[in-house]
Amino acid sequence: MSKTPYLTFDLDTPGMSTGHLVVPKGDDCEAISLPVFSLNKGEGPRLLVTGGNHGNELEGPIVARRLVDWLPKVQTCGRVIIVPMLNLPAVQAWSQDSPIDGLNLNRVFPGRADGSVTERIADAVSRLLLPMADTVFDLHSFGPTWDCPPSVVTHPIGDVDLMAKTLRMAEAFKLPVTLLWEHPDTKGMFDTWVHSQGKVFVCAEFGGGTVNAEALAIYESGLRNGLIALGLVDGKAECPTFRQRKASKTLETLLSDELKSPARGIFEPRCSVLDEVSQGGLIGVIYPVDSLSADAIDIRAPTTSIVCAVKSGIHVEVNQKVAFLARPLKP
Amino acid sequence: MSKTPYLTFDLDTPGMSTGHLVVPKGDDCEAISLPVFSLNKGEGPRLLVTGGNHGNELEGPIVARRLVDWLPKVQTCGRVIIVPMLNLPAVQAWSQDSPIDGLNLNRVFPGRADGSVTERIADAVSRLLLPMADTVFDLHSFGPTWDCPPSVVTHPIGDVDLMAKTLRMAEAFKLPVTLLWEHPDTKGMFDTWVHSQGKVFVCAEFGGGTVNAEALAIYESGLRNGLIALGLVDGKAECPTFRQRKASKTLETLLSDELKSPARGIFEPRCSVLDEVSQGGLIGVIYPVDSLSADAIDIRAPTTSIVCAVKSGIHVEVNQKVAFLARPLKP
């Protein structure tokens, strides 16, 4: 058995191909075959679409799988590679991180050929798929315990030109929110690795919570808009309807916009995503679980903001994140 | 330390009291103190409200906790006991079942004094709280991986009078759905135990998926309607708005209405809750995860039906439930 990752087909084959990216076996598990789709229409943009980077964010795998069905009818040029389930063991376990080595795939890029399985997946993708693409759409969704509007996200990038290009790509999805997200922990992210190579990478954060037919329709239309903007597909982009509105905002969230729980207890959201809150506005409350005579603890907005994401009602620990606020990005 | 459960206060105390139901220690863990609220306004209906029977259904604990805040201002007579977090260890672990003994609290009633912790919780509730109530509202929500409309549910009851009384109580919540649910596995349910004593028990199944502010507002208004109908609170019941509609239906779901996955793979919902589907209408598809050239497998409605609950997009095993269909209950 090979000790290096390989593809079961040649990505240079013209037209449509399906096969697998084989991640070699290691001490922790047997080889894993990740299904891969390729549609090579020659000259033009080269796009890699990935889902299932986090295994409990199923919008990505589903929308990527739908794309496999309709792309052959509409792609006019260029090359698209689709991997709906990057971290297949995590998708099967409905777990953000790998059930095998406990690692978060989105913190181990570019991976290691001699590492544990999650590192070997990152290595296989970095080595065999990434060189074939100039743009990456990585389909996330904030996870099942959050409520957030369908968004396309990028983190701040040092290279000014790449930052501008990436923001333009994100805005082209025309989802309710385009978000520039200052993140405390970008080391090993797929984003960071792709950006370091001067390529465009956008991360769709497709809503969180229940994965239902309405949510999937919005995500799919956002992805279609992205493909149109890249020039891979003909058509006119359209803003999807979210909460009875068709609108698209570009927001910025800073480290100081992360609201954390001041205490252990049950978090109750008291605001909704995209609400505009004043300084001191109520975001949620924490109910201590040891006594019903203890007062609920208010969590308030430190500044006038737009609610970008809010935690589902759930038990939280001290310092656990419960909301992300944001404001319009200054041009 | 006591080997039998006890309350830290006397439920016969007039007015408002808070304290704990102490579930004794056992071989598996220390004693657990479940917060309890009581409001005793003398003669009148006697109601027990419980949340957190399943630990990953947080609507119940939150709405029950809100009730603790507003009930003292509005209760006019009778007695109400509220236990927001019945299975406290499961609530803290965001897990349906107990993280200590792995048991589903809703399958072990009436419990055992010498059993494992989940059985001891059921025993404490059965022994000390249930005798003080004639009606029980147990606040569930179908769990995080389902989408269902806010509903009040009862299972079929042999006693015709109790069945009629229970259905009337369920309908009084005026939630979008009142559901008579033929369930394959009612042994040990809290419902079954309470019904066996001739008492009214309704189970609110408050939506599933994301626990957000909009969902909680609907649940709270349903619960308020229930309290008004019981005569504990003055006021006029109002149908909450759900998906831009104010309407309330009484439905029946039979064992044959449970749709199961014919294969292993990722389930994609293709219908929405409360959709009316024709015989053969598409409910969802299963995408096999081993290959992208394998066709998706359709899951279709065996008869003309209303969609009562549909699984979130998620990886499922063969024979795992993916939808519950229903139809109007014949009077």
C-alpha cells in the first residue's frame, strides 16, 4: 500500500470525472478514500470547492453534492474540483473534530504526511488538489449550536491586493452578510495556508442550527452567484431572500466583538441575528443552574452593533463564546 | 447522608418557595440537587411543569425558567411546581441521555430508589413531586437534529375519558400542531407513568434545531395558553405566529408514518414541516458517501400526508428515522 496520498484518476482528463483522493493508512486507521468530482472544461478559472471540513456542518457536504449534479449542465469553461466531505470520519460522526485523532482539520494545514489521520487528510489536499486551483470555496456553517445569517467570511490578509480580491469574491455570493472576521486563532486554518500561496479563499458560514430545505436553498443560490462571478457559469446573480428581506451587507467583527459568558449556566438568546442593538442592548441572559433564586445575569452589547451570530440556548461554561457582534466595514 | 430523596422545603408552604429536590448519592455519583420552584395559592388546579427531561432540548429549561420569573405576577389560584432541569447532568452535557449512566430518563419511569442516577431521578420525581399534581406539562423539543413545528403531543391512551381530557389540554396550547402520536416505545416514559395514575400529561415538542429568540417566544406563548386553559392564570389565549401563519391543527401520526432511511449516507431534507405532500411526494434524498457516481436515493411519502417532522441534514445509518408524516385526526 502506498505511503503517499494519490488520486484514483487524472485531474487533467477533459470533461467530467469522479474518483477518490486516497489518504494513506497510518498507525491510527486504514486508508480513507475521499470522493472527488472534477469537471475540466479547459482554459478559465480553476476552482476547488470543499465541504465537511468540520463534520457537524452538513450544509456544505449537501450543497457541494447538489453542485455535482447541476454543474455539468451549466459550466462553460475552466476547471472545478469538488470534495463534498473533506473530513469524512468527522462527517459520519456528526462531530466538528475527527473522532479518530480528535483534531480540528481546520487547524492542521498544510498537514503532515507522517502525521495522524487529520494531518494526513490536510497533507493530501495541500499536495494534490490545491496546486490545481486558484480559488477555494470552503463550505462551513458555524455548527449546530449557533444561529447566524448565511454569510461569506474572510479573515484579514496582509497582502492588500489579495484582501481586496478576496472581499470582492466573498461579496459576489450576495448572501445576507459578507464578513471580515478578526479571528484569534488562524494558525493551521485552510484559509491561512491558501492565502499564504497568494490564492483567493472564501469560507461560507452558512447559518448554523437546523439544516432544512429553506436554508439549503439560500446556500445553493449563494454558491451559484459565486460561480457566476468567477465566470464558470453564465447567468445573473440574485440576492436570496432571508427572513423576508433581500439584502446584502458587508460587516466587520473584531476580537473585542466576541461576547463571552461571564458565568456557568444556561444561555438564553434575547436577540436575533442581524438585529441592530444599541450600546447596553440585551444580547442574552445566563441562568445559573444551581438555584432558582439566583438572578439571571445579563449579557449586553458593549457598543452599538449588529448581531452577527448568537449561540443557541444551551448550557455554557465561563468564558465560552455566546455572540459575535459586528458593524459595517469601512471602505 | 439520606438514602431516600427529599425536598429542602415544604411544598405546602403558602406562596412562593424555591429550593431543591435532592436525589441521593449512589455508587455512580454524589447526590444531585435539582432546583425546584413552587407557587402555592391554595385551592385550584395542581400543575407540575418539567423541562430538561432530555438534556439536548433546551427550550424546556429556558421557558420553564422564564415561567419562574413571571408566574408570581399572574397566578391567581392553585399550585404550580416547576423543575426546569429534570436531568441536570444531561442538560450540562447537552446530551439526550445521562452522561453518567447512559440512560434516557424518559424510559425509566417510575424509576428505582436503588438504581443508577437516572433511575434515582425518576424515583424522586415519582415519589415526591407527582403526588402533588393532577396535570403535568413536560417540555421537550425533538432534539437538535430535527425540524418540527411547535407542537403539543400525546400518545394514545386506553382510558377514553383521559384521552379526551388530555387532547383538550394539548389543543389549549394553540401551538401550530396538536399531535396524537402512535409511538413504538412508550414503556418507562414519564407520560405513560403519569397517565397510568389517571392524570393529564402533555408533552410539548417545541420545534427542534436552533434554540433562538423567535422559537422561545412561540413556546412561551403556548405555555401561557396552557396555564390560562387550566384556570391558573387570567387572560385570553392567542395563537402564536409560525412561518407567517396563525393556525392550529390536530394531527395523528401512526407507526406507518415513520419514514426510515433505506441506506447509509447523508440525508438531505427536500420538504419543510407542515408541507402537504401527495402520495409519492419527495421527502428527502440520501447521498451515499463512498462515491459521487452513485445516485442519490429518494425517500417518498407512501400516502398523501402532512410533514410533521423532518430530520436535519446529517449522516444517517440504515433504518434511522428521517421523517414523521401525519394527517388530520378524525374526530
